[in-house]
Amino acid sequence: MNWRLRVGLAMSIMGLLFVSALACFVLLLDRKTEAMGSVSEDMVWSTYQFDREVMKVELAMREAAADPSEAHMEALRLNVDILISRLMILREGQMVKLLAEAGLYPQLIDVVSRADRIVAEFDSIDQDGKLADRTLYLAGLLKRLRNDTSEITALANQARADHISDSRAQDVRIYLIMGGLVAAMMVAMLGVSWLLFRQIREIENSRTNLTLLSDKLRDAAARAEAGSRAKSEFLATMSHEIRTPMNGVIGMTDLLLEGQLDARQRHRALTIRKSAEHLLDLINDILDFSKLEANRVILQESDFSLTDLVESVPEMLVARAAEKDLELVVTLYPEVCRDVRGDASRLRQVLVNLVGNAIKFTDYGGIEVVVRPGESDIDRIRFEVIDTGIGIPEEEQIRLFQLFTQIDGSDTRTRGGTGLGLAISKRIVDCMGGRIGVSSTPGSGSVFWFEVPLPPTGAIHQMVPPQLRGRSVALVSPRDFLGRTLHHQLRVMGFSVDLMNTDAAAQLSYGGQHDLLITDGLLLLPPALQSLPWLTLPEAGAEAEALKRVAQQQGRVVLVRPLTPRHVLRALSEVMGLEPIELDELPRVRAPAAALSAPAAAQPAAPRVLVAEDNPVNQQVIAGFLELVGCDLEIVGNGTEAVAAVRRGPFDVVLMDVQMPGMDGLEATRRIRALGGHGMTVPIVALTANAMPGDERRCLEAGMNGYVAKPVDRVRLSAALRPYIPLRGDLPAPGSVGDLINLSQLGGLVETLGETAVDRLLQTFTKDSLMRVRAMRLSWTQGGAQGGGDHVRAELHSIVGAAVGIGMKRVTLLCEQIRDAVIANVGSEVERLLDLLEAVLNALPVTWKAINDAVASAETVLPPSSSSSGDRNGQVIPLRKPGA
Amino acid sequence: MNRGLTDGGRFWAKVLGAVVLICGLALGGATAALAQDGILPKPAGAVILTLKGNIKFTNTGDKAEFDLAMLEKLKGRVAPVKTPWADKETTYEGPLMSAILDAVGATGTTLMVKAINDYVAEVPMEDMTRYPVILATKRDGKKMTVRDKGPLFIIYPFDLDPALQNEKIYNRSVWQVKEITVN
């Protein structure tokens, strides 16, 4: 029942109630009036009294007739007076009306007039003094009158009875009506009660519904939470699945970069590397998107070179631009070429988003990226991505930064993309405390811009080499966009630029006012210009041909896309005969060229590394790295094999993938630790793709010493392994303290155990090892290679086990050499090395102070944890200076 | 019968009645002297009312007899009332019942009022103290004969309290009163 109907019903019920109540009241009032009307002298009483008085007068007359004494006469007169007073009652007042109403008026008139006449006759007879004679006569008159008064009394009685029964009938009628009205009231009351009941029931229902709803909502929330958890797990799994092949890409690219590459190959390999890194960033961004949705972006701020960041963006997108024959030009104002503080990854994400979008929605011309100081705030930097695309109508511009929005829904298929980009960008820019916006004219392109605070942390880099500053450039381009944007870029870098179209250039007869020439395409130019150093931008896709052609020509250089300041400056430097500018701005991995070329025999024994990793690509990547740094490898594909391998022979370190088919890395680690002996001490470093918090803890709890997050690259691997094994290429010069001891490792020990404990540890180690040396010497001299060899090797193993744990590099090295000598059965060498070992051991306490000083100079390390200290603490902590 | 009395006349009659009432009240102190020292004077004229029963002051045996003059000396009021026994509003005038009862030192709860034709009605004493009930001696300024329901007529103050217009009170409105017995 809808509320309108219900209100109508309630109103009618109330109306009925009201009308009934009113009607009852009116009826009762009417009845009251009626009752008031009947408040009167009873006519029956009056007529009866009259009749009685008539009889009394008649009686008095008859008495007077019998005995006409004065007393009787007086009594008679009094009776007549009383009769007269009664007569008056019947003549006026209510009684007349009542009798008339009763239909007795004619009889009343008759009786009253006859009585009047009799009384008048009585009075006249009395006045005449003949009363005594005429009493009988008068009595006869009265007797006849009395017949009529008796009759009128009877009639009045009848009338009263009629009136009473009428009244009763009327009462019955009224009671019936009132009963009806009361019934109506009861109905109304019932209706009201019913409505109230319904109301209460509905309130109860709605309360029940609310409870149900809140239950449902709670369920839905729980489901949503579960869904969200599932999504997080899905994303984590996906990121893992994507990261693993990415390891291959990045690792292989790194290996490629280690090889002999020419500049172009190098550039391409670097681009692969950068794109792969960006892809990884994107995966992280997808992971972050849930956080973005929940409105909690965590900015990871660091100091970075804004120049490098901006330069890296078109590198990633130049191929896409080239596919559509679009030019990408980057203009960097000199003021922004510096180190700044901010979230580089997020900033790059926004830039890639905007430039990617611009490429998507531009079919002719190109995209110019302009980075300049903010318009109002010096700490703010303004990024503009200007395209010559389809543009955006003004009414669409507002919606652009909302979720899942593209300018035209129907365009999604042709343009592609999720529509998430701008929304994410806006969130990020908002989080950075910046602003983002767009201005556009449909048909002539758009300018997407954002301004974010990026406080400078370093001085401005001088990008332009001094020799190039202020040079005059003749820029010839038939294409408006390229000419304009390149002109802008060069002018901003301080060049003096003459932009001309082909015709204008053809008119030029003298090129003397220009220092160099830049042409868009392989143009035919007047000789005056041809003599200038000449930079050519070949058509997209025609670079190879251009390079071939230009290679033969002196003073001509090909401009390589994308047209970022670095590329242009490098080409300019080259064409002007200056030192080429290095393009590679990756963290430089110092190629161990010398180590590679040096004969392996001259090196100490290679550290043995067990690699447990199921993915063949990763196996190769890791193997590639480890071989480069001079490690001896054994590779296994699962946990079971890893445990078996450790049981078989000693390793200096185990690299253990956490997720492997069959027995996983954590279980394998636990089993290795359970083996006892070497298994308890061998350092195990986890390899994991799950960059999830908690992974590290689980690894350490399983008994691992360290942790490397995939994708694995040289730097990370080196950092993770360096505490445990000497890596070729960073071995210290012989004779230095570092040669003797792994400073970082010992520093870590000092950090975790304290200086005195380490002191004691060293003393114990020295004493124990010296005993073992003596034992070995005895075995060797008595048993020789056949008898004593095994014993010597066992002793050596023990010493190495301990030495590795406390970073006794030199001792470890010597032990390896002794072992090799034992195996080779070179007795003199064994003895010489044993002597050396003894000397080194004896020297240890003496050089403790020197070690302390050396440790004090160390900066930060990955402390070795459990294997040596028993403390499963794997955190990266800065080393405090011992004794500080 | 003043059938020609206009509304305006009736109004002035009311005013007059009120004035008379006030005067009557003012004279109360003087009339109270009727029963000096508990001795009720003997009636000089024809006796028209006899009180008996539970009374303190008497003048004839154990009765107290009144003539018209004695009654007219008592504190009274003028009551312009509408009764069922007359068509028009009628002005009755006479001593207050309470004054008569005070004059005889009546104590009791019930008055048995007897009419000339020996009709007897029972009237609560309380009425007399609650309402200024009069024993009318005059109607419209004239003495009432027996034929005019005189000479004495108990008139309740219908003019002051219309709620008195009911059968119970009408039955107590005895006319042609000749004797009151205080019980």
C-alpha cells in the first residue's frame, strides 16, 4: 500500500471518527433539549388536580347544601378559590402548550370555559347571597363538568402514555443511530488501530530489513575484502610470473652489454634494458594501482638527475612514435638540468603516460616535451607535452582525468589503452602536491601539462660543451613541426638558430654566418651551405641507409632519434669534431676487463658457489655473472638436489631460489642446516621474485643469511655475495689489511656481537687454527699424500668453515691453496703454504688494531648474519665504528 | 398580569428588583430585630403562615404564626423569574425563606411545606441556605390571592441559577403555602 493511499485512508477514518463523534454529540444535545422541554409540570398531574379540585368543590357544595353553615360556605369559597387557581394553570403556562400538543386543546377549551362559566355563576350567586339556595344546582353543573374533567384526565394520561412510548421509540431510534455512530467510531478506531498495527509491523519489518541489510552489507564487505585479497594475491602472482621472464631479459641484456658492442648496438641494448626496467616499473604500478584506488600512494623520494629522467622517457617511446612517423622532440631549459628530490619512478610514469597518450592520439606531426621552471614557484617544475593531434573539445576536457575516460568511447578500439593513464597521472600529481591540466583546440592539438614541486639538490649541470655554446645553426626543415620544435630546443640551449624552409635555404648563397647546418632529410643544398659541418636527420626508418651514405662524407653526421638534447648535443659534438658525449647514464658497472684478461692461474682458488634455481634463463643469467667474477659453479634445479650437493662437497656460498618445484628453497635451507657441520655454516642467500614484505623474514627464519630480490643483476648479486666470497675484480691489493680480512664481514660481526666477543672469537679461532696447522704438518710429514692427505683436507675444511664465517679471507685463500697443493701432491708447496698460514695466523692478533682502523674506514655493508653469529638478523644496517 | 410589559420594561423591572434586593439586604440588620430576645411578636393581622416543629422561637403555643406585615418586615428579595406556570416572566417578591427560618430559630434538615389544599411537599433545609429562596407575598407588585396561587408561594431564584429549572425544584415550589413544619 503506498503512502498516498494510506494517508487518504487514515484521513477518511479520522473524518468518520470526527463526524460520528460530532453526530453523537448533536444527538445527545438534541435529546437534552427534548428532556428540557419535558421539564414541565406534569399535565396528567395538573388535570388530575383540577379534576380533584372540581370534585372537592362539588363535595363542598353538597355539604353546604346539606348544612348551609358559614363554615361550610367559607370552605366552599376557599375550594372555589383553589379551583380557580388550578383553572389558571390550565389557561396559561406550559400546561396549555402540552395539552395542545397532546391534541386535547378543544376539550381543554371546553372544560376551561365551562368551568369559568360555573365559577362566574358561583361568584354572581354568592354576591347575590343566594348561594345557599343554589348549591345543589351548582353541584349538578360541577358533576357534569367532572365527567369531562375525568375524561380529559384520562385523555391526558393517554397522551402522556403516547408521549412516553413515542419518546421511548424516539429513544430507541436515537440509540440505534447512536449505536450506528458508535459502531462507526469503533470501526474508525479499529481502522486507526489497524493502521497503527500496520505501521508498527512495517517499522518492525523495516528494522528487520535493516538488520538483514546490514548483515548483507557486512557479508558484501567481507566478500569485497576477500575479493580484494584475491586481487592482491593475483597481482602478486602475476608480478612474480612477469618478473621471472623479465629477469631473463634484463640479465641477458646486461650480459650483452658486457660484451663487445659498437655504439649503436650498445644503444639498442641499453634501450632494451631501459624498456625492460620500465616494464618492471609498470608492473609495480599495476600493483600500486590498488593502493591508488585506496588513495594511498606512497611516494619514494630520492635524489635524481632530472635530465636523465626526462631523456629516458622518449627513448622508450621513440619506436612507437616512429611507427606513426611522428617526431619526438625534447626541450630542456638549462635551469632544470640538475639533481632534484622527488619520486623519479612516479614522475617517469606520468611523463610516459602523457607522451604515450600524445602518440596515441596524434597522426601527423609530432610531440614536443618541454621541461621548464614552474611559472610561479621556483621549486616547481613544469612539464608540457605538446602534440599536434586531434585535440579535445572543451566539454570533454573536464572528464579527462576521471577513471576510464577517453575523449571518445568509440575511439578506444582504434587508439587502444585502458583509459587509466590520465586518472593515475592525476592521482600521482595530486599526491606530489602538484597540478595537472590540459588546454586544447580540437583539430590543432593539445597541451597536457603538469607542475610538481621538485626541490633542487644539486647545482645545474652544464649540458652544452663550452666549445658549442652560442654557435650559430642553420636549420633547414620542410616540416613545420620539426623545424619549430628543434628551433625551440636549440635556442633554449643557447644556440643562435636560423630556421628556414627548403626554398629559403636554396636562396642562401653564403653560409659564412653559420657555424653548422642541420637539415631535416637528405636535402639538396646550395654549395655555400654544403661546406658547413652538416647534421642530417634521416627519415624515420631510413637511418641505416643514411648512415651508410653519410659515412663516406667528411663533415657529415646523422642525427639519431629521439631528438633529445643529449642526442642532438652528441651529434653536434661529433660533427664539430669534439669528444663524443657519453650516452650511457646507467649506474656504471665497472667492467672487470683486467680481471677477465688476466690468466686464471694467477688468481687464488675460485670460490665455489652452489646455485639452486629452476628457471633455465635465470640459471644462465646467474651463471654468466658468477663466471664473470671468477666463481666456480654448480647449478641444481631444485631443493632436493641442492641438499644433496651441499652434502657432497663444501661450498663457499649457496644461492637459493625460494620458489622451486618440489622442495622449495626454504625447506632445502632447513634441511641443509640440519645436516650439521659444513651445512650449518655455509652462507645461503635467497633469490626471490616475491618482493613482498615478510619474504625476507621467512627466508631468515628458515636459516638463510641474506636475500636478493629478482630481477637479479650484477650489482645486487655482487652486493649480496661480497660478504661471503671474494669476487674477482674487487680483490684488494696483496698485503693490505683488506687482503687479510673481509672488513665488511668482520664489521658486521662487531656490530652484532660486540667488539670483545669478536676479540675472543678471533683469539679462539687463531688458537684452534694453529693447533690444526700443527696437526696437519704432523699428518703430512708422517703420512704423506696417501695417508695424511685426507686428514689435512679435513682439517683445512674445518679452518675454512670457521674462517669464512668471520671473514678471514687470507686464511681461506691459503687453505684453498694448501688443498690444491695436497691434491696435486706437491709436498714442498704444502709445507711452504702451511708455514705461510701459520705466520698469517700468528699475525692476526698483532694486526687487530690495524684491522679496527680499517673497519673504521668502511662505510656500509650487508652484515653476515646467522652463519657466524647465530643471530638471524638480516637487516641492512650501517656499520658503526668499533669503539666509537 | 402585565402582558403589555415591554422588553425594556422588563429590563428596568430587573434593575428595580436588583435595587430592591440590595435595599433588602441593607435592611437585613433592621429586620433581624424581629425576634428580639427570642420573643416573637404576636401577629396583629390575619395569620397566613404557621411554622412548627423544630423551632426555637414561637408566639402561639409551640407554633410561630405570621401575618403579612411580619413577613414583609423580614429580609427579602425581588425575583424576576420565568416559571412553567405562567406565559410571561413574572416578578415575585417576598421574604427570604432563610430569614423566616432564622426568625423562628429553626434547626433541622427538612421542611414539610403544606398548601391550603393540604398538599404537602418535602423541601430540604439546605436549599434555603444555599439559594436565596423567597416565600413570595407579591407578584408583579400585587398581593396574591388564593386564586392567584397566593397568598404565599415558594420561589427559587430561577433568575440567578437556570439549573434550578427542573422538576425536582418545581415540585418544591409549593404555592398557596399555609404551614411549614421543620424536621
